[in-house]
Amino acid sequence: MGRWEPDARGRLARVALELYAERGFEQTTVEDIAERAGVTERTYFRHFADKREVLFDGSAALQSLVVDAIRDAPAGRSAVEVAAEAFASAGALIEERHEFARRRAAVIAANPSLQERELYKLASLTSAATAALVARGIPQPTAALAASLGVTAFSLAFETWVADESSADLSSTIRTTLAALREVATT
Amino acid sequence: MGRWEPDARGRLARVALELYAERGFEQTTVEDIAERAGVTERTYFRHFADKREVLFDGSAALQSLVVDAIRDAPAGRSAVEVAAEAFASAGALIEERHEFARRRAAVIAANPSLQERELYKLASLTSAATAALVARGIPQPTAALAASLGVTAFSLAFETWVADESSADLSSTIRTTLAALREVATT
DNA sequence: GTCTATAGGGCGATAGAC
DNA sequence: GTCTATCGCCCTATAGAC
């Protein structure tokens, strides 16, 4: 056995969610997290830029998934269709860790500064999706609009899915939400 | 003359924008702002919850304007049409202080934590608009979708308007952006 | 790993308006 | 007297610097 337990980063992320859920975000110090994970506070900040970022470790992977799905979508589809499928596949990724996703969502919902970070990540996702659509040859303004529609559907669908345990799976909720969005837009 | 100059809050807001523009948000301390405004740091925090909030003093007024416009819209219009007009009138309010709005936007664009707060305010605006649409008798899910479309158009239009000095006025940019959004959605 | 500046909250004192 | 704005000094945790 080595001098340190492996996967300090993963332990920090798990422990942070635990503590934020137990006592609340503000009532937890970074030192509390580091201690329970068996590392120093300094080590926490080597892995995560700030106290909030530990809850957003998965967002880069989610973004890659969306970008790749847009790149690999069959040719000849409209911008919204491509975006819709890309975000539906992102929904599938979340579905795989649905228990984690729901716990994490509850923690975020309880704290405004975490909501701010979440919204920032969604905005980054919109930018990345826009760029990926542009790379497919879709003109900039159209790409930005389609990406915005996709992220809006994604985020409204996620809210629905989190609120209702027994609802449909996230991917299909995203698809139906986007369909509803298109319906409302045309009215 | 009283012991204090009047309108400490307004002075703090003006001075903060000045300093954030001059030296950058991170290079400015709350003490710097308080000092230049002729109050103490403690007084700053009585008026504004944190270092960022001073740039968002107008958002409550903007939100009221949108909510009132939704309430007062003529009957018989669709949810998106009502939302569109409400956000266009919000655009007119910003247009009145366009120089301030552009300076403020530049400061926010230069700092991620300010962007986070901006996104949070936009999300609050979405919630408020949704509630106002529901109060008109529009069913919840439709209201949420229409409000999201409105805020998306508002925010994309604002980006365009800020980027291009010589562009059309903000209200009409919002209208054309929403029209483009509806067009893209139906494709 | 150690050190330090700053954000930001708590509490009580003070000074004015009414 | 009350109500409200300002101030001073205490404190801790975050987060960056060295």
C-alpha cells in the first residue's frame, strides 16, 4: 500500500456532496471536506478551484458528449434536430447516475451561489454546442439559437425529471420538452 | 447640510462601476469603493449583500417592468406574443441608459463571477415572467416555455446590441431575435 | 506547507430625522 | 421617545501568494 490512499479527487467529490447534503453548503468548510477525505485543505485547492467547483467535476464530460454527438450526427439534419439528439444523449449519461444526479440537484437547489455556478456551466455548454454546430457548417446566428433551444429544453426537462421520481426517463423528457418548446414557439 | 452626503447607495454604485472598469473587478477591494464614495466598508455591506451585487441594482426594476407588461398586455394574445412584447419594453428601459448599460456589460464580460451573477438574475427574470404568465391564466408548462423563449431572445439580442454600436435599437433587436428563434424552432 | 489579504457576517454604539 | 443610516471592531473562511 502506498503512502496515500489513491483517488483523492474522487474521495473529495464524494465527501463534499455528503457534507453539503448533511449540514448544508454554507455550514461546511473546505477544511471539513479535506479532513473527512483524509487530505489537507491545500490538496483540496490543488484539485478544485474553489469551494463550489467540486460539485461540477462531471460537466466537462457532459460537454464533450454533447459536442461529439453534434459532430457525429448524420448529415442533412436541421440545427434543432441535431441539437435535440445531442442533448438527449447527454440525458442518458445523467440517467446512468440518477441517484447521484438527484442528490446533487437537491444540494444545488438549496444554495443560490451553487445555482449561479450551475447556470454558468449551462452557458458554457451553450457556447460549446454553438461552436460544434458552426463546425458542421451551420451559420453562426442559427447555431446560437438552436443551441439555446437545446439547452433550454435540457434544463427544463431536468427540472421536471428531478421533481418527479416516477416520470419518464430523462432523454425522452428532453425530447418531449423540446417538442413542446417548438409547439409554443409557433403559436 | 447633514452629517452625511445623501444617496450613499447611488454613489457606491457609480463608484463601483468606475473602479471595476478602471482597474478590473478583482483588483478592486470593497474598501476602495467605500473610500472613494466617502463611506466605510461596513456601510457598503449594509446596502449590497456582496461585492458583485452593486452592479445589479437595476435588475429589480427591470423585472417589475417585465412583470407589469405581461399583466397589462391585451387579452387574447398567445404566451410568446405577450412575452415578446414584455421583453421588448424591457429593452426600451435599457436603451434609455445605453451608455451605462454598455460600460456595465464590458465589466461583466471581463469576469466570470460577474457573469454567474448575471445569469442568476436572468434566471430570476424567467421565473418572474413565468409566474406573471400563469397569473394571466396560461398553463404552467406553456408559461415556463414562453418565458424561457423570451429571456433567451432578450439575452441573445442584448449580446448583439452590445457588440455592435451601430446596430438597431434594442427593442427591435429583441423582436427580430425572437422571430429568428421561432423560425429556427420550426425548421 | 506556510502566510496573508479580503470577503463578509455579528454586534453594539452613535448620530441624525421624525 | 422611535426609526433608520452610519460606523467601529470583532471574527472566520476562502483563496491566492510565496
